[in-house]
Amino acid sequence: MTHVKKIRMTRRIALAAMLTATAMVPASAAFAEALDVEKDELTFGFIKLTDMAPLAVAYELGFFEEEGLFVTLEPQANWKVLLDRVITGELDGAHMLAGQPLAATIGFGTKAHIVTPFSMDLNGNGITVSNEIWEMMKPNIPTMDDGRPQHPISAKALKPVVDKFIDEGKPFNMGMVFPVSTHNYELRYWLASGDIHPGFYSETDISGQIQGEALLSVTPPPQMPATLEAGTIYGYCVGEPWNQQAVFKGIGVPVITDYEIWKNNPEKVFGLTKEFTEEYPNTTLAITKALIRAAKWLDENDNANRMEAVEILARSEYVGADAEVIANSMTGTFEYEKGDKRDVPDFNVFYRYYATYPYYSDAVWYLTQMRRWGQIPEQKPDSWYDDVAKSVYLPETYLKAARMLVEEGHVAEEDFPWESDGYRAPTPAADIIDGIPYDGKQPNAYIDSLPIGLKGKQVVDGNEVVGG
């Protein structure tokens, strides 16, 4: 018997004993509400990032077991491997980039119907540049009275640097973690807001570098610092702890967080195949319940549990980075230049602001960015965005799980948007770095309001944008 199976069996026996011991307690007790799960042995995948925390916490604090689930957590080499293994059934579910279920469902890349009943977090990413690029940017950045750079830092400070590279015939290379990652879209958004073109995709050229001034390519998150240090890229957008790792190693400077690009933007989701949710509906509910409880624990009492979460995440079986590096962003601060540590209390949000509710408007934003940069090659009506969002995001499942938790006394009624139509209120201009508001119910009007990117009926043909 393998070590993992021994642990699973031991925990299973322990849970059985607990269930037996509670057989005589009143019906209101938590175990009396346990679902009759159709599949109890599950394997979930994740990438070594701090925002996988709900999975680690649900495992370590026994929330999965309390739902009758015996879970194995497995780190994956990269996002493509992770997605492929969910599709093939080698993984029952996974910590995913929010764009992955959407892209798979519409057939950009691997075609498969992937859904999500649970949004894992808000914010949590940053953009880092090499020390060389930072020194070239600094003359273009306003300073505060104490001499430190004024934040948020606009990509306009990077524009003269990129122009210099272009004038010298040198490519300005940057890294992001996957073509449909939040990081790709956030990096593109920040660059475009500073009048730097990040390039288009087309049906025949999926490099994403057509007409690009900054050239973006894929690097797995844990490899970002080393790739930057080697000079292969001059900057990157990634989740933690890989921005703070650059600070600790002295090889780069984080210039902006995604909280400063778009306040409380959606990040990862927990992804499952549509087939899994249909075949195992109670198991899906049980998973969602455990993850909601984990998210609550991560944020409760003004993040009082974060240092304990840091110790869990620092273990080699999870993120495997130094606790000090993880704590630098996980506990309410963020360090930019070495020594320039600032308060960013909402850098990682797991539960506040209805963070775990799978909003259709979050899905629509990702789809607008896919269209903006040519991953969706042709114009789609507003109704298409709504239909796709509703085929992938499952707020009904989420609220059903939440209702059970309220009745069990694990969470409060007011923690959930019971009356929501699935769309957040429009994001005001003040909360987005380029001052362009976002309304998920008007995707085409939003796309057309963005200064760089495809609009209307425009398509990418070869190296040109045609149509109108």
C-alpha cells in the first residue's frame, strides 16, 4: 500500500469513528447534514501558487473529510498538463485559471466542457521587471515626498524603454503563464493602458505577437524568476510567491499588483468537467461546501489565520517556497523595491466581497479580453457572452452548497449574494487603471471603449487588422 493510500485509509477509519461517535447527537449537528456522495475518493490538481490555498486548507483542516471526501492533492507541471488531466479524468478537478474552463468550452485550444461552481480568490498577481528595466523606467515615474515611487505605476513609464528596444532592433520579451490566463490579460491590459501594443492572436498564428511591441510568451510560474535572471525575458506577470521571490533574490522589482490594475478582480476558479457534475451532483456540492469553509477560514477575523496558512503553503507538497517569501504578500503587505513594503490588505482575498461566488460578469470579462486580442476571431452578439458564461459558471450549485452551510451553522446568511442575477454591479472607472468602466451586461460596448484591440467586426488577417 502506498504512503498516500495509507494516509487516506487512516483518515477514513478516523472519520468513520467520528461519524459513529456522533450518531446519537441532535439532528442539527454538522455530520447529520453530510451528503450521500456518489464518489468519495478524489484527486485534485494544482499549480504551486499561494492562491491554491483553499484546497490545502480544506485538506489540512479536515473540511473535505467532514463532507465524506477522501482527497489527494497533486501538484502539476504546468497549466496545460493540469487541464488535460482533468479532461481525461486522471484528475477529478483542479485549481484552474479562470480562462481555462471558458476557452475549453468555446474550443480555443483543447475542446471540452469545463465548468466551475466556485471562484477561488480575488487579486493575487503582480507584474515584475528586471533590475535593468526598472532603472530605465525610474526617470519616468513620479515620486512621493519621501522619494519612493508613486503608485500605481503606469505602463507609460515603460513605453520609452520599449520604444528604445524597438529602435535598436531588439525584441522586448515578457512572460505570462498561459494564453488564457488572467496574467496574460492583466499584462496586456496594463501594457495597452500605457500605449504599448501587446500583440494579436489569429486563427493561423496563435503566438499572440502579431503587431506586438512587447512580445509575450508562456513561462510556468515557478520558472519565472530564473527566466528573468537569465535575461530571456525582461518582465513577467505571475501570481505569488513568484513576484516576491524576485525581490528576495535581488533580480527584479514588482512594479504593480493586479489590485491596482483592477480593484478586486477575479482570479482562479475550481474546475470540473460538466460530465463530472452531472454524474456526481452530491459530490460536487460536497466539494463546494468544503472549499467555501476553507475560504472563510482564510479571511476570517481580519486575516487572523494567514500566518498558519503561510506555514501550510510553505510545505514542499504545496507551494514549497520560504515562509518569509509567501508571508510578504499573504499577510496584507506587498514589497516592491527591496525595503519598499507597503500595506495592501486585499492583495489576496478568498472570502470577502463575495469572492467565492462564480459571477457571470467575471466570465464575460475574460471573454471580452479573448475577443479584444483575437483569441475569439470574430464579433459575437452580447447574448453569446451571456450564454457562454451561464454554460460554464454555476452559481446555483454554489448557492445550494452555501445554503446547506448556513443551515449547519458554518457560515452566516449575509456572506452570500442570494438575490444576485449573477452579474456584479458595473465596475466604476475609478477602480480600473485606465479609467474605463466595465459592465458585464454590455460586452460589445465595453470592447469598443478600449483604445487598443479589435472592435466591432474587425478580424486579424495575416499581419493586418481588417473590417470595421
